[in-house]
Amino acid sequence: MTMMEWLEALSYLVTIIGLPFGIFAFIKEQRKERQNEEEEVYVQLSDQYSEFLELVLKNADLQLTTRNSPGAPLTPEQIERRSVLFEILVALFERAYILVYEDKMDAQAARLWRSWEDYMREWCRRPDFREHLPALLRGEDPDFTAYIGRISQEEDKSP
């Protein structure tokens, strides 16, 4: 074989092996980048939920960390603060729904989403939150409204 024939054979070999390998490497890198972006969004949302919990702690007199509504009636100022905290929470839940939820999720995305659904269920177990939810959902994303509305109904019926 001449040098030219060797070079031509090598170019075919590179095309046959190198091109598919390059495509595979590109797709794998894209998936990894997408997963990193999804995890970054999740971390940012988790940080925002932690900040919300700090607000709840600063407003401990509202008893928002208890499973039920506060036993004693709230003052008008407490009612206002509770309403604002509920608005912040619903906005955070909607943001999480829009950024994380998909009808068909892979295992990793579903794992990340389940923690948000757990937070929603926890809050929907509170009668005072469920009571305020319809007003809080006015003007929100229709899919999110239906989703959290279903959770609210399920938690209202659970013992």
C-alpha cells in the first residue's frame, strides 16, 4: 500500500469511529450539563425555602410550625403577617412547580420534585392554609393551581 492509500484508509477509520464517538461524547456532556442546571435550580429553590422558614421562625407567635392552626385567635396584625407568609409560600411553590415539575420526569428529576410535593402536602395539612389557598391561587399558573388544589383536597380528606 502506498502512503496515500494508508492515509485514505486512516481517514475512513477516523470517520467511522471518531464521528460516532464525538457525537456520543457531545450528547453525554449535554446531559451532564442539563442535570447540573437542574440541580442548581433545585439548590436555589431550597435556599429560598430555607429563607422562608427563617421568616416563619421570626414569626413564631403565628405558630406556623405546628401541625394545626393556632389554638388562640390571632390579632389583626398576626392575621396580616400570616397572610403575607402564606403568599410568599405559594409564590415559592409556584416557582418550584414551574421550574422543576414535568409530567414525565426521569428518576433524578422525580426525586427532586418529591421533596417539593412533600412540602406542599405538609402545608396543605394545615386547615388555615387550606382555607386561604383559593384566594392565594387567584391569578396563578392554572396547572400549578390544579396541582396544589388536588393536593389540598387529598390532605383535607386524610385523617
